[in-house]
Amino acid sequence: MKLIKGNFIYSIDKDNIEIKENQYLLVKNGKAEEFYSEVPEKLKDVEVEDYKENIIIPGLVDLHIHAPQYAFRGMGMDMQLLDWLNTYAFREEGKYSDLEYAKKQYSKFVEDVKNSATTRLSIFATLHKDATIMLMDLLEEAGINAYVGKVNMDRNSPEFLTEGMMESKEATIEWLEQTKDRYKNIKPILTPRFIPSCTDDLMQEIEYINQTYNIPVQSHLSENQSEIEWVAQLHPDTNNYAEAYDKYNLFGKENKTIMAHCVHCPDEELDLIKRNNVIVAHCPQSNTNLTSGIAPIKKMLAMGIDVGLGSDIAGGSSLSIFRAMSDAVQVSKLREAMTGEADQILTLSEVFFLATKGGGNFFGNVGSFEQGYEFDAVVLNDESFGDNSNFTFKERLERIIYLSDDRNIVAKYVAGNKVI
Amino acid sequence: MKLIKGNFIYSIDKDNIEIKENQYLLVKNGKAEEFYSEVPEKLKDVEVEDYKENIIIPGLVDLHIHAPQYAFRGMGMDMQLLDWLNTYAFREEGKYSDLEYAKKQYSKFVEDVKNSATTRLSIFATLHKDATIMLMDLLEEAGINAYVGKVNMDRNSPEFLTEGMMESKEATIEWLEQTKDRYKNIKPILTPRFIPSCTDDLMQEIEYINQTYNIPVQSHLSENQSEIEWVAQLHPDTNNYAEAYDKYNLFGKENKTIMAHCVHCPDEELDLIKRNNVIVAHCPQSNTNLTSGIAPIKKMLAMGIDVGLGSDIAGGSSLSIFRAMSDAVQVSKLREAMTGEADQILTLSEVFFLATKGGGNFFGNVGSFEQGYEFDAVVLNDESFGDNSNFTFKERLERIIYLSDDRNIVAKYVAGNKVI
């Protein structure tokens, strides 16, 4: 048990932000228990961490990120998806067959994640089993909580970055067996790269593995028009891209599933996302950098679709989910300005929700300070922005979203454990 | 005289980046003189500043920024232009009648500018003469080079932030007289806030002052549809917004003139911009935050219009012109994605040019390391991004644009003087 003191800001739902000014939060067994204005008699021996004037928010959640692409983030920003994959992403990922290279690059990635405001992630590694396990080890050691996926890909990929179908299946099973019970905070997630990278046979094998091991799924959906046309050619029996996952039972329902992007989903695809309880990872910076477009997030929220945010390193160049929040607001404004459609603009409250409780929902009771939620928290000092004395907490939160970097982070907790 | 050693990257024109790897640049009387691969015999006694593996680029130019809005940057990002002006901008600017308040806020602004990669700015102060002079003093002291404008506004503004017409005229003349010969690096610029803020009589007085004192002009143009309609109502005799400046001879030709935004210029307005040699300050983040839209920069460049970049604090929340560069690329991609028009996407080379030589042109021979250019330079260490050993200089430059912050700045020069 401990008491954390400070100014707490968190989401109740997408339209409501709760502010607990200068209060004590009792954290018990790594979970938020109760707020107090003063320390009650029964808790007077409990240790207090006093963060004074600082602001404490739930840890941020990154629902979509490619760890092996971190090494070249911010490069090749003049290409669209399929060209960019071939020129930059695949070439870099190929290097992760070399464990020494993987260790060097993944260590830098994990160090920077640790120093960021992100506490939970769902990560694409590469197809390499051993490098994927190394990444999982490094994340566990850093105290981060994450789903990590060994990628499956057995077609339409360069020779140096492709598996045989059986090889992919076997490596995936070995990976699951080797990592079973190995971690406290790291879990595996099935990761067929995207439909064009996986043969029908491989998709069947992944379906079988999914039924056997009962683990969640992540992939990409309707990011780019050329990609969507390609999927339609590969699966002429489907009505939309989502059905190409759904026909192998890898699209929600019993399987918790993250689908990244969803920029160009037709209405029937959005309906399927909703019906199957798939969560959308909105990656505004990546969708901008790769000229994919602007996802209709406001429409998804109105439909009751679950949405979180993703950095999508290295389609996105910034690891920061604060940046993803401001990007999400900004591109939603440009969607409204450029299409003339009304009600496209995301509010501060909505993006704060997406980055915390919205994405956190994929991990259980995560992303809020309501009772029973795992205590993921970031303590932020905003003095570097200038005099804040006349600002409300909501205004200070907005400035943190738009202006902060890792220097503003005073402390960070993951499920009650102090990580920095 | 001194010799600066390092890896120099600079623009020749919008399509060509020059790289001088591991060379010495002779700087003489504050100007770039000549590059050498080795120190020639005749210069062997000249002091060498060796920046080793670091990258040296021209100082960045911010063509449009409101200094008094820095204090609330990153707030109120859920409003459009005219509402935002009334709720946030005008209220804050009103406080600058208090010199103590002005000193506190302007000191923070100038400190952050000093620590940024920006070496030249064109700044809006407020209508307050004394606070404007204080800002000029602080900038001079910090070694920054800037145009600063006392704002003129005598209508459509809140009572606490408006002048009488004669009051505005007299304060402007006093300001010009008091600051004459006062600075080495700071110059005045006439700053009618925008057409809706200035009566016809005041515009005539500003025209008269301009003819008397022969100083440049800055203002806003065609940022937002409501604003454009308003200007059309105020000046029913004009064919477009630009003509409302041009009829008072405050739109280029003999007067060097910056017009910020230019998001929604009709073709005839773009023609007038080109004909009169007005330079456009493109402010992508502000145009996004205020849901103004995406300016057609690629079209302007094709027409031969001069363009630079602006942070437009606090419509923009970031002071960084690196951020303005990546924002400019990003919104140009969304312009292409959302309109379907071809050839909208700005290249790395183009935005690097806009941020250096493009905007620098307004200040004379500024923004390049070609012979005779004033030596404005930023020395950048990019080691924090990870291992760069396999990247080209152009790739390293791209990463600096997307990833750097003030921690990456090792040194900065303005017209040959080391500022940090």
C-alpha cells in the first residue's frame, strides 16, 4: 500500500474528465483504491509520495508500434505505404536475424519507451523468433507492460524477410512455448503482418494456433487505397478487407483484436468492427506521413466503436502519445476543413480518453484512476512552459499535450511499480 | 575572421541541397567567405571552431510570430480564428499595458527563442509602445536578429485593446523615433493587425508613416473564410482581400511586405502577391489548429512566389521551425490526400529552403552558406536519435527536422556572433 499525493486528471468516459486537486490516492496491490482529501487515521502509517503541484495522469497507451522500425524513424517521409515498406521498413527488419544488431537497436527503443509517458504498448516485432524474445526480455526488465507479436509473413515480401508457411507456423508455436510463464508484464499477441503478406494456408494455421493458445490478435486494416484494392484481388470472395481476417476467425468476437489505421473503411466494414468488438488503433501521424488520409474517428466514436491511439513508429516518426493526441485533434480539424463534413473535430476530452482509458481497455482495467484500475501513472511538471498560476487544470493538461517532452516527466508507474 | 569546421548542409535553391562534408568555412566580418577541405597556409593563424561530426545548417527563420501570445501557447485549441482571437489572444495582449507583466512574459519568450534553432524572426508585439520597445531591447540583448512591430488596431477589438486612430498614429511615430539608431540587430516593421482591426483613416496614416520612414510591412491575409467575407464587407470596392492593403500601398512593390497565411487566396490575389513581390509566411500548424485549411504552397512555388515559414505562436503552439518544416510537409500530403489534386506534396528540399534561404531572403543575404551570406548557423548533434553511422547526410537532416529539440543544439551563430 502507498499513498500518492498530487493533482490527478483522468477520464471517466470520452466526454468527461475528472480532476482531483491536491488529493491522496491510495494504491493497493498495484491498483487505485480511493481518493482522500486528507490522510485518514487508519492510513496514517502508509508511505506518502508527495508530488505537490505536479499533475498526475494515467499512463499513456500505444496500441500500434513497430519496434524494429524505431532505428530509422523520421526518414523516408516522401513515400506512400507500399513503396515505403519495400524501401525502408522491410530492409531494416531483415537485419533482425542478427541478434547482436537486434539487441543494440531494441535496447535503444526500450530505453526511450521507458523514458516516455507510455506505460502500455501493443508491439509488432519482426518474423525472427529469437529477436522477438529478446525484445520481450528487455521490455520486462524495463518494467513496461506490453503485448508483443512475432510477425507472420510468407508472401509478397523480399526474400531476406519471408518465411515458408510451415516455418512460420512452427516458429510461432516455438515462440509461444518458449515465452509461456516467462514474464510478469509481457504477453504474446498473434501478428499476421497484413493480408497481402500471409497466404491463405498460413492464415488457416494462425487460426488454428489462435484456437489452441487463445491469445489476442493484431494487424492492419484499410490504411491505403492501393492496399485495399490489392486485398480485394487476393480475396475475391470477400466484400471488404475485414472479411479477409474474419473468415479465419481473426477479427474480434472471442479474440481480442486490434486493427491499426482503418482510414478508408466502408460502412459495412465499420459495422463489422463494431459487431465483433474489434478495437481500432488510430495512428494520425503515420496516416499523414504516408499520405494515407484521415480516419473518420468521430464517426467511429458515434457508432460506439472502441478506439485507441498508436504512434505507428516508423510510419509515425514520434514515439510520443501526447503527440498522437494533438495530431489526432489536428488531423480531425483538417478532415472537417477539407471535406466540409460537419462534426469531425475531436475534443481534448476525447483524445485524452483515447490515449488512456480508450486504449487501456485492451489491457483490462487500465487507463483511469477509478477504483480497481491498475495504477499506471505519469507525474508531470509543467513549470518549463512558463507561469501556470492563472490556468485551470484542464488548460494545463492541454498544454502538456501540446508542449511536453520527456523532460516534463517526474515519475512513472506501471501497475503500481515505479519505473522512473 | 574565424574558421568553422564541420558538416555543412544548406540550400542553393528549393530543389538543391548542398553538402560540405568535414570542411572549414571561413567567416569574415560575420559573413560566409569560402569553404576549404584543409586550412590553407594563409589562414593557419585563424582560430578554428571544430564541430567534428556535428551537422551545421543555416539558422532558421520565423516569418510570423506573435510574441505576447507565447504565454498561452497550446491552449484554446478547440476554436476557430475569430472566436479564438476574442477569447484568448486579445485578453492576453491586453495585459501588456503592464510593463512588469510584459517584462516577465517577454523574458521567457526571448529565452526560449535564444535556445531554439531560430536566428531571425518577424514579430508582432502588441499595440503598447513601451512594451514593444522592451521586447526589442530583450531581443537585442539576446543577440537575436528580428523585425518587431508595434501593432495598430483601432476598431473591432475589445475596449481594453484598442487605440483611437490619432493615438495609434502618434504612438507609432513615437515608437519609430525612440527606437531609431537604438539597435544593432532589431528593426521596426509596420504592423496593421489585419484589415478588420484598422479603420480606413488609420490605414491612410500608416501609408503616410510608411512613406516617411520607409520601413517594411507585415500583416495577415486570407486565413479563414469568415475573415475573408468580413473584409469584403468592410471594403466593398475591392476585388479581394489583398487589394484592401494595396489601395494604401501597404502590399509590396517598394515596401518589403510579409503576408501571413494566404490559405484561401483566389488566383487574382496570388497574381497580385507575385506581381508586388510580397513574401508569404506559411504557418501550417496554426492553419491546422484554427481549422483554417491548408495553403496551396506547391502552387505558389510553381508561380515563383516567395515563401517562408512561420510558427504563428500561439495559433501554432510550437516555437520550433523544424516542427514548421515537418508540419508543412505533412499538411501538404493531407492536401493531396483530401482534395485528390496532384503535385501538392512538398519535398524535404523545399521545406528546408523555405525555413532558411526562403524566409531569410526577407532579411537580405541570409539563410545559406554561399559566399557573402551572413553567417547565421545552428550546430546540431544528432547522436540522441541512435546510431547514425549508416545514414546519408540528407537522411540525418530529415531526422533532425522530424526528431530534434533544443537539446540537440550545440551552438548557434547570428551574423557571425556566437549566441549559444
